[in-house]
Amino acid sequence: MINAVLVMNTQGKPRLTKFYKQVPVEKQQEIIRAIYAVLSSRGENYCNFADASNISGSDNKLVYKHFATLYFIFVVDGAESELAILDLIQVFVETLDRIFKNVCELDIVYNFNKVHTVLDEIVMGGQVVETNSADVMKAVQDIFKLERAV
Amino acid sequence: MALSGMRGLSVFISDVRNCQNKEQERLRVDKELANIRTKFKHEKGLTPYEKKKYVWKMLYIYMLGYDVDFGHMETVALISAPKYAEKQVGNVGGKEFSESLAPDVQKLLISSSCRPLVRKKAALCLLRLYRKNADVVNVEGWSDRMAQLLDERDIGVLTAVMSLLVSLVANNPDGYWNCVSKCVKIIERLTRSQDIPQEYTYYGIPSPWLQVKTMRVLQYFPSIEDPNIRKSLFEVLQRILMGTDVVKNVNKNNASHAVLFEALSLENMTRMLLVADVQESIKRHQAQIITSLKDPDISIRRRSLDLLYGMCDVTNAKDIVEELLQYLTTADFAIREELALKAAILAEKFAPDLSWYVDVILQLIEKAGDFVSDDIWYRVVQFVTNNEDLQAYAAATARDYLDKPAVHETMVKVAGYLLGEYSHLLARRPGCSPREIFPIIHDKFPNVATSTKALLLSAYIKILMHSQPGDPELQKQVLSVFKKYETYLDAEVQQRAIEYFVLSQKGPSMVDIMAEMPKFPERQSALLKKAEDTDGDAAELSATKLRLQQQTSNAVVVVNQHSANGTSHPAPLSSVSSGTRNIDRGFLEQSQVGPQHNDVPVKAAGMVQSLTADLLGDLLAPLAIEAAPASVAATPTTAILPLEEPPVGPADPLALAVLDGNSSSVQPVGSTSDWFNALCKKDSGVLYEDPFIQIGIKGEWRGPQGRVVIFLGNKHTVALTSVRAIVLPPSHLRMQLPPVPELIPPRAQVQCPLDVLSLHASREVPVLDFSYNNSAVTVGSKLRLPVVMSKFLQPAPISSADFVAIWRSLAGPPNKLQEVVRGVNPMLISEMTELFNMFHICVSPGLDPNPNNIVAATTFFSESGATLCLVRVETDPADRTQLRLTVASTDASTTFELKEYIKEQLVDISSITANPATLGFTGPAAALAGLL
């Protein structure tokens, strides 16, 4: 399953954190720091998977993608395929891009609630719900409409 | 940005972003929390919009790492709120499904009238429930339903169902046989792109997620009996494998995708290797895998190494091993030992002929001697000893290697041993007479370690013995060597020299004693065993194998054994593996040879070595020799052993008496933490000492690299056995400790070099886990190794102008961090300056006009380069227990770690624990509690 989804910038500032297991705050921060330390030491031409067994638990892996100033990181266990997760990050980012029309870091900072909504349509309780970007878009837009209706 | 946001939330976020430092940020957050708290207290006045806003704010604060200890009730209230928008926010907090939901969820899942979205979520919900409590799904009822569900057309629902199926099958593969054909159909449909909606194709691939998941399910069913299903699965796999090439070329637009698909092919192939049928088609990708071996990323290199290892068989062994050997010279050292081991194993398993095997191993030693463990060269010696045809060839090759200018120590050992035993077979060849061989070997003698020296002495006497009736010139030379080393510092070498000298006077009886080594009993290759072991614990080594071990599915285990034991491959070196399939027996034999730590040399030295084990050995040596010749001739080693037993008797009680005094617990003779602290400030000294062993350390540091030599010294008169030392490195260091010898002879010292590379800044230290047996009890301890941050620091003298300029440019957090440190161990400025200098943090006196301040600079080295770090300490002459510490560098994590490191050095640990208030105040929660 997916243990956590993180978005942080290249300075290590978290922009979105979502843990799918109960993790105390201090531990969360520790994990975020440790992940940043791993990612910042990896070059551009390295592959998008890294071992995270000493960060968040045995057989855990980091699957990440680097877009402009942001890292999108999924912490997953051995039951997930890294490649499928990598594709999922792509879907996530593509969806964000469509919703925010050319997404940038500031969009995510100021609309992190919306990013959460998008993520919840893609991943639920640590499992992938939907991989179809169009469906996700539709669901998210419906939610926004409902919100505005209030 | 067409979306309307919440103004209050945006304002709060920009406020937080505008904060100059952590202190300000915390104040802003605390203010907001207090605000929210009061708002929630008077809940009646809150509109739903406000509630929502506050929960989002709390979530943002939570993300920043602050503890939010209230508001859960409000969140729960939101979940049950009447309007959707509120409900949705409430749900974000975290979901708890109760078990009583399960039947409803199941109903939802199978009812065909539901919308796909609902069924999808129902499947995942059931999966969540199942993970919590496996009883919610009963196998008999569900296997049919799962099969039905797999008929689903909607890809989204299928993906969710497949996740559920993976979990179910992992726990009970037998229950779900009826799903196999359905899975094969699905994957067939996907690879043929039949009836796949456009939205579900990802860069031209029909739903890779579903493909991967389905293949994962199929891995639990390794042997599919129905030939039709098997055929279609095979076709599908073929198609995927063929397709991978094409996809790779099409995807030029995005470089990251290239890595993705390269890995995709690798990944899937590793898994499919387990299906024997597919092996053939994989071989076509060999070239590409070999290229991946040079990929910049270590995890890809590891995987391709794994894969090459897995796909090797008789037909391609030569190519693959040669490829590995070539790669060995350029490979980075994190992977080298594994590479060497794997190359050695493959060479042994699939050697087309034995001389090739010897060639490969000798090349291996030449190219990567440091990474060739003793096991590898012991194995060569065993082979050569057991195969007479090979002996002359091996000796000749070894001799050629010795001619080269720089020869690795391991090579000297093998060559010394082989030439000692078999050089007489070459005597007729030009340049290979004993008289010519001897100087070639002896040339290396001065530069090798003492254990090798001892081994070479044995080789000399063997050469001398084979040259009987004698070459007076050679005899003179050899005897002069023995004579010279009779007074050598090391007891082992000295004893051999003395005894060989005496033996060489014995004439014909020497020939008997120094007879050729008998053949080794056949046993399971120690290498194969080792490979199996490492498969188990190397973290990143092989995700597949790791997973196989973790999952308890029978099916997978069977497959694993199949490939590990290599039953499907012909094994030309039948002397290696025949009859040793039984692992237990392998273990038994292993443990029998265990105590003789340096296996081969022990036998080479025959009786002499075994006598050194006790103090009286020297006295008895002549006696043994006088008595020996008659009985020794047939089996030299075994016949001598009983003779030495009586003297062991009287020696033992003595040793035991010493032990009994403190046998229950062997205590170190000092404080390990004192030793550790002292070593943090200097480069060599004692790390640990007890009545039996002394562990010393000597370190050399250059930039991000370091070499630490660990000295294990046996202080006692009894050999220490079962010696074990493992280094547990933290994630920021890369370090490798070669295996330590299992036995430390009395009064001997063993050196273990340890290479260290700093990857990034961290305060953690590696741990040395060591244990030994002193013939009475096993003593073990975990010791911190003083590889602390300061070892990677170098003083950076800096001019005042530079300092000020850099200091200014690093404006605030996270690159510049400031903290008021309380509970400082009171010390004078001069003492503190000395302390800083000791940690290679160079204090620049006079740079700060205030005499109570210290300004210092240092450079931190890691793999990625050097980071200049500036430090300023402002002390309060009135109260020396507190000071303000500011650290700045261009790298946020280095700044943080250095600050914490310095803090640790300044603060007296005991005062902190005694005064919890100082500690507690640092947490935001405590601060908040104080406010209210």
C-alpha cells in the first residue's frame, strides 16, 4: 500500500503531507527530513526509486519525481510496483496541471486544500482509487461546485 | 487560477511564508492556534464556512510540523455535518471503518446496479478491512465472487478489484485457482489493447497499473497446468518483451520516461525470470541489461547485476562473467564485493572447463583483490588440489601473475600456496626451476602482512623439500630466510621459521612431513552459501528475492529454491555440488572446519600451526618431530594432533581458573563512553578493553573519505574464537568492513581496515557490533565508532571581510539557524576555543570585537562536495550556563546538523536530564500549554 504522499520543494519545505497510517507528528517530521536528505543527495540522472527501509519501515521504497522546484514523493511498501506509482505521480501532476492551468509551487501552497481533494480522488486509504485523469478531474470539479454552492 | 479560494486561509499562509525565521513562524502559528481555539469554544457563532476554514488552517499547521492537540471533535462534527462541503473536509482528517461495515461493503461491491465509482471504493474499503481483520472475507464464498468480479469491463473497477485480489491471494493462493484464467484473459486484453478506453492508456500503454497488478497476482501461481492458459500467458509475455524495445525508442520526448521504461522492462523481467518458460526470450535483452550495469543509479546497477546473475547458464556464462570482470575495474565500491562474489560463483557453477575457472578467479583477484574474500581463494585452492590435471596449469598461471609489478596481497597468498605445492610440476619449464621460483616469491615477502609471511614460509619449505636431493644454493638462501625470521616479532612467523629450520635439517623425513596436501573432502561451496546468506540481508540487493522471502506463499518458495540451487542447470564442476544439495549437511561440514580459521594455511603448515595454540607448543615441538615420522607419513595432519593433546590438559585449568573469576560477565576495564569521547577528539586510541581483548582505532581523514583501522588485540594466553565484528552504518555514511578472522591467536593482533565515505551531514554514529568467545563465555558488545561529524570537518581560516560578507548573504533559516542554548557546561572562552579547534572548527580570534563571543569557520566535506560553515557563539559572562549559538552555511541540513552537533558538545548531558523544564519548553505544544 501507499504509506504516505508528500510534496516538498527543493529546499525541503513540505507543501503537502498525507500519511495513510497513524504516524506521530515528530516522526512525520523526522521522516520528511530523512527523505529530503536522501533526495537532495541524488543527482538528476539517478533513477526515481530509492530505498527507504531505514526511513519509514522495512521494505519501504521512495518513488519520486522532480518537477521544477518540487519533489512529488510516494512512500510505498513492497506490495506496490514502483513503476506503477511513478505513472501515478504523473497522473497526479497532470491532473493538478489541468486544474490549476500550468501548476506552479505557489498554486500548491495557497490551494493545498484543493490539492488534498485531488489526491483523495486518486489515492484513498493508501490504495489507488482512480488512474484516469479525466475521471479525477470530473469528480474534483463536482466537489468544487458543491463547495461553492454552500 | 480560476478557482475561488478561502481568503482567510490564503492570508494565513502568506503570513507564515513571510516569517523571517522559525521563531517568528512559531509565534504566528501559536497566535493562529489560540485564535482557532477561542473560536471553537464559542462554537455557536461559527458558520460552516468558518469551521471549514479553521480545520484547513489546522491541517496546514499540522503539516508544518506543529502538534495540534485539539480540534478533533470539531473535525468529527464536520463529518456528520449536513452539507457536503463540510463533510468532505471532515473526511480528510482520517477514516475509521468499523468492522460492522464489512457485509454492507461486500454487498455494494457485488451489486451490479451500483455506479462504478462506488464499487471501486467498496473494493478498496474491503481491502482495508481485510488487512485489519482477515476474517471478514471467507475463502470459499469469495473465490467465486472474485472470479465474477474479474469479468468486469470497467478498468477502474478492475484495478481496484485486482488490488484486493493481490492481498487475498498472498494470504491463500490455493483458494483462488479459479481466478487464474480470468487474470490471463485480462492481461491478454490489455496487451492487445482490445476494448480499452482512451483515457486509460498511459503514453500509449493500456493501463500499466492493471498490467502490473495482474502479473503480480499471476506470480503466485507459478505452475499453470492447463496448457491453453499457459500458452496464452506465454504469448502475452512474449508480446510484452518484444514491445519493450519499441516503446523505449518512441518515447523520446521525455528523458525521465526513458528511465521509466528501461526500469519497467528490467523490473518485469526480474519477476518473470521465475517463470522458467520465459527465460529464452529474456536472453535477447542481455545486451541491454549489460548496458544498464553502467547506469548512473546504483539501484539500477544492482538490479541488472541480479538479473545477469539470474539469467546466467552454461551457454552465456563465459560472456557474462567476462562482462562482469571488465565492469569490476570501473564499478564503484558499494557494489564491488557483491560483483566479485557473484562472478566467482557463476564461474564456479557454469565453468566450461576448469582452467577457465582458475583464470577467472585469478583475474578477479588481480582486478579487485580488496573485494575478494578469503572464501574465494580457498575455493580455488580446493579445486586445484582436488583436480590433478589443473595443478601444473594453475601453478604456471600463478607464477605469471607474480611477475607483474604490482601484485595484490591475496594474489601473493594464492600464488605462494600454489607454487609451494605444485611448482615442482613445472620444474622442467624455462624460468620455473625452484631456484628461479623462490626469488620471485621472496621478492614480495617484505611487503606483505604477517599472516601472508607465515604462509610464504610454508611455501619455501615445500619448494625446498621438492628440490631434494638438493640444490645447495637454494638451500642456503631458504635457510638464511628462516634464520633471519627466527627472531621476528610475530610469534607465528617466528615459530614457523624456527621449526622449518629444524625440519629442513631432517633430510628424508622432511619429505614425509611436508608431503603434498591430501584432497579436500567435498563440501558445499562456501561461496554459494555465502551468496544465499547475503541474498537474505542485503537491503537493496534484490527486491524480488526479498519479497519472496517475506511472503510465505509455498508456491513462490519452491520457485526460489529452484533457481538458487540451480538444479535446472547442468553443473560441470560436479565435484562441487554433487551430493551436497542437503543444506544441513553443508552446515555441518562448515562448522567442522570453522575453528581452523585460515582453512588452507592451517593445513599447509601441517602440525606446526596446530601446536602454536598453546603455550607449551614450543617446548614440545622437537618431541613431536622425533615421534612423528613413523606414523605421520600417511596422514600428516591427523596423526600429529593427538600428540599435542596432553599438554593442553595442564594448560587448560590454569586458563580456566583465570576465567572463572569473572566468567559470568566480562566487564570492560574502563568506561566505553569515556573512550568514545576521547576518540572523538583525536584520531587514534583505545575504543574498548576488557581482560581478554583490546580494541584500538586509528583513523585517517581526508575530505569526505576516511580510513579507520580497527585493531583487535588478544591480551590473553588462550585463542579467542568465534570472533565477529560487524559495522552497522547509519544512512549518511557509506562504510565497509571486510570480514574479520574468526580466530585471534594468543597475544596476537588483527587489523581490520574500514573505509568510510560521508554522504551528507548527520550526527548519528556507526555502531560496531562485536563478539568473541574466550573458551569459557561469549562476550559481546555494541560500541559506537567515533566517526562523528567533526571527522569530516576541516578548519577554514577566513578573513574578517569574507566572513562578514558570507555571514550577511546567508540571511535566515533554514541556512542560518540560531538557538539559545541553556544548560551549557560552564567553561571559559579559552577553553571553548580549544574545544572548537579540537573539532576542527577554526576559531578566528579578534574577528568579533566582543571578547565574550567566538567566531569560527570550518568546511564540512561530503560526497557531494565541501560546504563552508560559519559559527558564532555569544556568551554571557554573567551566566556561563547559557549562550546563543548561530550556525550558517549554504546547505540547510548541514547547518542544522552542525548546530545540533556543537550544541551536544557544549551541553552537559546530565544537567539537561536533571532539568526537564529546559527541554520541555522547546516543544510548541508545551509553549502553548504555557500560554493558556
